[in-house]
Amino acid sequence: MKVGITCYPVAGGSGIVATELGQQLALRGHQVHFISYALPFRLDKYQENLYFHGVETTAYPLFKHPPYTLTLAAKMADIACQFELEILHVHYAIPHATSAFLARQLVTGCPLPRIITTLHGTDITLVGSDPSFYDITRFSINASDGITAVSAYLADETCETFKIEKKIKVIHNFIDVERFKPKTEGMCKRRSFAKDDEFVITHTSNFRPVKRTMDVIDVFDKLSNKLPARLLLIGEGPETILARRQVNKRHLNGKVTFLGNQTRIEAILPVSDVFLLPSEEESFGLAALEALACGVPVIGTVDTGLVEVVEHETNGFLFRTGDTTSMAEAGISLLSDKDRLEKFKVNASRLANERFNANKIVTEYEEYYKEILNG
């Protein structure tokens, strides 16, 4: 198959999944074309059957903001005709599904590609639910030939919020089990971050308010008062400065390390003992899945998509949003019981490998592509 993929190229779950899906499809012999304004975050090396097409915008004095949606649509149409793409697979409803719809109106003299839109979370819970974007989001989703969501939680929320009558196919996020595993070549040394008698706690996100980074620091503060521990904060975002101030305010400077964005997080996660993800909204929780695959138990929030990834009291714990006391107590209890901690670590890696391995999930995407093409 010939597939065009459009995603946001920055660090984040939707871009990572889209990039790794393209890489896996290319390995299977499909021709994959990424169409975006920059090289996707994890598309960092040459691979056969994989192409990148940059979208350029011109800052005309007439426009307050460059019209990316329109230039993206024009580029999609150009690449679709030039390479006879069969599918335009867009990740994120706004603006990508809208651009794909416009692109198909521009295509002439060549087969029309089918449009598949994958919903990842904030395109529905934050952007799409904004009244000014509601109608265009609903239109763009309905205009797609196929719709997928990364969790049943997100699919249900989309149907309820936007009154979508089309069937939404749930295809979970996935991990490369050869890349994310408890021990891997080139992984960091634990002593680079902590002393031998200290536990390592980790959090990864884009530091947006919805990730509740202040709760991460609060949980760690409570936990580190009872047990020797270090906190690794990975990523960058709007609340990074606030997080630094909170660390200073609580006198945790010697216990917390800000690592910024990392391209090889699989080298860091295996040295962790517990992963914190107390998000207010989490459509799936790719960061949690990557931690689990590396054998790291996760403490997160119930009433989010994490319920489809983390099994409470098996490979982690799930509590109500903001219940940092229960989260800290669960972490202290787990870390204080060596045998139980080891059991959780084994469960974490095993369940991630069994349910969310790339081979299984990419095959689901392939089958869905065929279903849409034959529909």
C-alpha cells in the first residue's frame, strides 16, 4: 500500500505513535510518506520505503498567522497525485482531518485517496470541545472514510461529545518491544541518577497543565519524606518553570533532576522503580505504556484511558485525580516490599508485551486499511 501520514512532528504521544506506525509499515514493505511542517520527532534515521515531505508556509503581510491548514492541504494533494497514495492517514482531527478533506477536493487526474483519521485525545477533549472549533471538528471527523481512536475511553467520549454516528475503530497505541524492555544495550547507569540505596521515580510529559506536574512533585515530596528517592522529570512544556519553582519552594533541589526532552527515553526508563502519571486527562497514556514495557510500575489516575493500560494492584495503581496522598502511600508501600515490587515489575513488562506489541497493533492498522480500501 501507499500511505501518506500527517502528524504533529513535536514530542508527544500522537506524533510518536504516528512516526513509529510509519516506520513499522515501511518495514513491512509499504510505501510511507510523511507530510508535515518538520521532520517528526522520532524519524531520526534513513529507512527504506520511508519519505518525508516538508510543508512550507509563507508569512504574507496580509495574514496575521501563516495559513498552515491550506498549505498542508495543497501539499497533501500534490503528494497524493505524484505518488498515487491510496490512503491519507491523519493523526489529530484539527487541522489535519480538515486539510485531508480539502486535499481530496483538489485531487484531479489521479485516484482519490481514502481518509483515515486517528483521534489521540486533546484534539477531542481540549481543542475540539472549544465552541469555536466544535462544528469544524465534527465535520472533519464525519468526512473521514475511517475513524480510529487510541482507546475505548476516547471513542466513547468522542461519540458522546460530537454525536458521531460512524463506527469508531479502537486501535490501541503500541510499543516496539525490542526497543522498550527492562534491560537494553546502551541503557543509562542507575548510579548516574541516584545512590545505590535510593529509589528512582520518573515522570515524562509535555508539562501541560492537564498532566498535573505539580501533583507529581507533591507525590514525590510525600514519598521522599519516608524513603530515600530521586525524581527524574523528562520533557519540556508550559509548566516547566512552575515545576522548577515548586521544587525550589519545597527544598527538593538535591532530589530532583530536570532532563528536558530526550530522544532515547528507553535508555532511561529501565533504571526507574516507579513511574508517575497523575494526569487529569489521559486518552491512553503512551508514556505509561513505555514505562511498563521497561518493567516500571505506574501510578496514575482512574477515569482516564489509563484504565486500559494499567491494572490496579497488578502492574501499578490508579487513584482519583488529585489524590496525591493515596498515590504517595501506594508508592511507599510498593517500594518498601522488595518481593512485591519485583512482581509488579515483571507484570508490567509482560502485560505490555502481550497486549501492546507493535506486531499485533500494526497488523490491526493494516487490516483496517484494507477494510476501508475495500469498503
